[in-house]
Amino acid sequence: MAKPVVCNAGPLIHLDQLGSLDLLSDFPSISVPETVWAEVTHHRPTALPQPFLTKVGPVAAVASGVAALCRAFSLDAGEAACLALLSGMPEAIFLTDDAAARLVAGNMGFEVHGTIGVLLRSIRTGKRNPAQVLQLLDEIPTRSSLYIDRALLAQVRGRLCQEFGINS
Amino acid sequence: MATVKVDLPEQLHEQLRDFVAHGWFSNEGDLVQEAIRRFLESRAPELMSRFIKEDVDWGLRGNG
């Protein structure tokens, strides 16, 4: 069963760049802190609004211990707001493409995934077929600003081909 | 600037003090900051690799 989501700017921007924002539509709720909403509006205005995205704000400040972690790991205001929101939604999935935010949230016990996970999940949920996801993976370097090492992307591609018996 | 309080094993703290005493860093806080920064920089590719693998597993076989 799908879990509620707290979403950072990266996946919203990257999925929109790939024409795949609809892949988020089957989560029961997707909360976007207003600072993140503003960030996405600034960098990718076409991504917002969407009927399945809920702007949440203002978000209460994170606890002092979390604030210290945010500073130590150079997390921005949007990422800190996501962590604050997650503190009240321990069952939620946190979607982010930022490694530092992911590291902090993971160590706080939250389930964290990123754009790549959402793309592959779409096969499981029936929104895309393996060939379509393969094409999206191939388009990441040219159509999106998501940075992923090419060797790593090739590994993901290889895993997908292996999983579904596709000749790469 | 945030303050993070950590407990260090005595041996590690001695090593840290030695670095400061020998002039490599002006104080223990600067050394710890540099250590965290270097850890994050050096581990970034490794972390990304781990995160992407987790994403693939969740995407293909996870629930939720």
C-alpha cells in the first residue's frame, strides 16, 4: 500500500523535466513545504500546481538537534522544512535527490527515495512499461538537471534490462 | 553557527589534541569541521551509489 509522501524540490523538478510528474499521482498524499514550493516555482514554474500536490506551510522549525544536523550537512531551508514535516509523519516516505538530505533523513529513521526510484516504481504500479522507463533513464542526462554518474546510470539500466529480459 | 556536542573516545581525543598542539589546526572545532567536510566530499560518490541501489530495489520490488 502506498504511503504518504513529503517531497523536496529535486524530484518535482526532475520528474517534470522528464514529463513524468504524473508518476506521483497515486500516492495517498504528497506534502510540499511552502519553502520547497517557492523553490520549485522559481526553478520550474511549469511543475506547479498539480492536483495531487499539497502546499504545506508555514512548517514549524526543526528541533534543535535536527537544526544542528541541518547546519553540519549544509541542508537548505527547504530540506530542513521537509525534515520538520517528516517529524510529525514518521510513516511517510521522503522524496529527495539531495545526498546530504537523504543521509540525514535516513539516519533519522525515515524511508527516503529519489527520482530514479519513482521512475522504476512506475513499472510496478502499471503507469509505465519497462521500455518506457528505459527510455526515460536514457533521457535523464539530456532532458533533466538530475545529476547521476553515467556509470551508475548504466548500472540502473542494466538492472532494468536484466529484470525484464530486455536486450540492451 | 550551530553547536554539536559529541562524546569522543579518549584515544581519539588525544589524537585530535595532538594535531592542534602541532599547529595543524587552530582549535579542535576547526579540525572536526574539516573532518566532517572531507567525509562528506569523499563519500559522496559512494553514498550516491548506495542510494541509487536502494532506489532500484524499492522501485522494482518494494512496497509503497
